[in-house]
Amino acid sequence: MVALSTLAKGLPVLASCAMAAASYPSKPADLSTPTQQRIAVNGPNSISIGWNTYTQLSQPCVQYGTSSNGLTSQACSTSSVTYATSRTWSNSVTLTGLAPATTYYYKIVSTNSSVEHFFSPRPAGDKTPFTMNAVIDLGVYGADGYTIQMDQTKRDTIPFVPPSLNHTTIDRLAQTVDDYELVVHPGDFAYADDWYLAPKNLFDGTNAYEAILEQFYDQLAPIAGRKAYMASPGNHEADCEELDYTTGLCPAGQKNFTDFMNRFGQTMPTAFPSTSTSSAAKVDANKAQVLANPPFWYSFEYGMVHVVMIDTETDFPDAPDGPGGSAGLDGGPFGALNQQLEFLEADLASVDRTVTPWLIVGGHRPWYSTGGSSNVCAPCQAAFEPLLYKYGVDLGIFGHVHNSQRFQPAYNGVADPNGLNNPKAPMYIVAGGAGNIEGLSSVGSNVTFNAFAYDQDFGYATITFQDANHLQVQFIRSSTGAVLDTSTLYKTHTQQFVVQE
């Protein structure tokens, strides 16, 4: 055992080494250089573009057009925000009036930026087949995260190659970039609150936390800067360290989902105006728009799907990350009493299946999972499941458990007797195996209506809207691209507005 006096003498040296070891990316010579780029569907015919800079911008601007050498339009804003402990400012600009389903080129105005491109949103009701990806629980690659070798005992043995080339999930998303049109990511980005798992960060958590965020969003930028990347919160966005009842020890700026709000608050949408001919649907959609609170809860429409993103962390009874919640993270509330649940009911009620036949809900914590009761969120089930069943949600997308799972459609713990052939209950998947420093979760104990479970490697899910009646879900192994599981959900969608008892 080392004497305390000897240890104390060594602490200043250790601390100075550790403080110099936070793995911050180097700052560019031009501090207005855009980094951490991300785009999102912001409304009908609208895309928002977000990025970070190492200086505040008085007027963030984006030039854009339908050819790479014809950026004839420009949009600007005054949105350039930061918080205590952050080295960067989050900037955002919204492009409106876009032609639907069209490739646009854009350049963030800076002396050091490049021309990128995106595909503008498909209008609600467009029945063209397309694919979106579900990527959840995705962490930074490198000295503060995980390695491609999957050996969790060798986290400090990092190959001397650019991290983005070895981040298996991001690399697979890059290799297949023409195969999908958008990504949903309901929760857990970067895992900055796990900074203490890397010994080099032990004495400088404040800088380590920020360094991990900068690294991760730089690594994600090649995907998020080209494909609409739709975010909602998970528990790892809550505060500076995911340790029960330690929120009070976090520095200003690293509490209560601060980075998440700054980064995504101006780019996620609210809820779309109804394109239904029903006046009641229009009223419900307008109510949902008022009650939406992005980036925590909101909805959007894209082609033949209506997607609702919810907050399983705060703002419902017994929410695990809320004040007094079981996780001890003391987050929120971010809305008025029952605002999220009122939003969800109004939004689901507004969905006209003759326009958008498919209805999907994405959230972080699941209420169906293998591995026992510690993996499921009972308060989430009590709050949300009745509404998902009542309004005929087709698919629930969740994460939090770090593996890949698919369930037969179910309600209240009972499998729907119709299975995948026109069930009344939602089908549920867990796509939490994208990869992070905590590694994968064992499948563990199973449930009778689980149809697929995989815990051997990192992966994600693809959801393909084949037509108004067939939805295909596949799980992809990130390292190889192998298809691990395929299922097709059939729904008749003959009812314009679904209300089930």
C-alpha cells in the first residue's frame, strides 16, 4: 500500500499531466471554421443546418443552390450560442422554400469551409420507397471511447490512424450513405459523462467532458452534415457524470442537458401542420405544434411516415431523470405539467393514414427488453404505451440497452396474436448497440415474444418503407455490413384515423 503522504506529494504532478491530457481537437487558425456539422428536417420543404465554431458569429450564414457551382441563395440568422465550460459556439440557420426530394449543395460561410450537399425532405404523402436508419447509444471513438478491436481491456491501446476511419458504425453509415435518406438517434451521444473511465481524465473532468463532445461531433459530422440527423435525449445527455446524486458536483454548463439543448435546440422541428382534409386533424396538429418542445419532444413527416420523438428521461410521472427520479440525475422539467403527454396525444391523434400511412415513435428507454427488469423503464411504459396502442403506432424504436433486439408486436406485455400480419399493437425494436465506451450488454434472460437478440458486435437498424402496407426492419452488423435479422411488418392502413380501445 502506498503511504498517503507519498501519494499526496505525487498528486500535483499527476494532476498537471492529467490536465494536459484532455483530448481536445486542435483549434483551426481561422476560428470561424465550421466544425461538428449537422442537419435536420425542420419543416415541410425546410432543412436546418447547425455547426460549431471556436468564436461567436454575429451572423451565421449558409449559401446554397441546386448545383455545386451555383450557390445562388443565402440564409442567415443571429443564432450563435454557448455555455460555461464550452470552447465552442453552436450556430444554426434554417433553409426554407426548398423544392422537395431534391439534391441541394451548401456552403457554410467562412474563409475555411467546403461545399457539402443534402437531399431535401420528401413531402408528406409521397409514396416513394425509402430507408431511414436507427442509430442509438453511439459514443466517441478513440482514447476516450472504444476501439475497433472490441477489447474493452485495452482501451488505451489506440491505433495511430484517424479515428473516423475505424469507428465501425459511422464508417458503415459512410459506406452506405446512398442507401438511406435520414437517421433517427433517440438518445445517448458521445458518452462525455463517462470521462472518468479513462484514467488520463481523472483530475480534469471539466475539460475531458468538453473534449469528448468536440471529438464525437467531429467524428459524426461526415454523416450528420449530409443526412438529416434527428435527435432526442437519453440519460447520457443529462449532466457531467452518470453517477447517482452527483449533479451538484457538476460545473455550470454541464448540468441538465445543457449541451444537448444548445446543440440541437434550434435545429429540430416542432410539429408539422396537418396536410389532412380533416378539420379535426388540423386542430390536433396545431395543438401539437404549440405543445412541442424540441429537441426533447417533437414530430416530423417525411414521405409516407409520421415520426414522433419523445423524451423518456423527464417530463412525465416518475420520469427516471426528472427531479427525484430513480436515476438521481435531477433533470428538467422542460415543459409545463403533462405537456409532453398532451403533445403526444394531440400529435398521434392528428395523423391521417391516407397521407402518412406509417406512424413511428422513437425514444431512448425501452419498456420491452431482454436482460431482466433492470433494462426496462416501467414509468415509461405506464406513461407512453397506452397512447401508442390507442392511436395505432406501427413501430417503436428504442435504445439504452447496448445490443440489438426485435420483438413481436405487443401491448401490456402480451404478444399480439396477429404477429407481423396486421397487428393492432406496435412492433418494438431496441437498436442500442451502435458502440460506446461501456461496451455491449449481454442478451441475458429473454421474454417469450422476443424474436431476435444479438450482443456479439456493434450494430444498428435500418427501416425501409417499401409501400403503404409493408415496412422492413433489418439489423446490420457495423463491422462487416452483414444483415443479422430481417422482418417485414404488414399493415392494411385502411382506417384514416386510428383510435383503439
